[in-house]
Amino acid sequence: MGYRKGYISFNLKYRYYSLNDHGKAVEEKLKNQGKSAVYEGHGYFLIDGETFMLVTRTLPMGGVPLQRTILKPLNKSREMATSKEE
């Protein structure tokens, strides 16, 4: 779950139900780690010049659900396709 090359994954202290709140919390955590991060909205981030998409997974940990945050890198061809549509 999120351990592929280029993926960024971690757990946050709180569980987020709003994508906007979750995005802001992820942006803050990444900035605390020394990365250049900007939440662009709708689950997309610009991190150190690369575009990532926010994916969440709920994992059972001792009977308590844990929200896992995974940032999936978008490949260059997908980025170009979305920029041409705009």
C-alpha cells in the first residue's frame, strides 16, 4: 500500500473526512519535513516540482481503523493530457 518507487506514504495524527482539510494537513506535514509542497485542490499536490495525487486507505490496526495517506506521482504523459484540456 503505497510502497512503490516514487510514492510518499505516511499516517497523520487525525482522521480526515473532508478532502480539503486532509490536503491542508498533508501540505503542513510535508513542509515540516522540509519539502516544497503546495496543495492545488481536488486531491492534487505540487511537491518539489512534481505533481502527486492524494489517495487514502483505511487499514485495521488492532481493531481501530487507521487512515493511511498515500501520495501517488502522476506520470508526465498524464500531466500533459490534463494541461491540454484546460
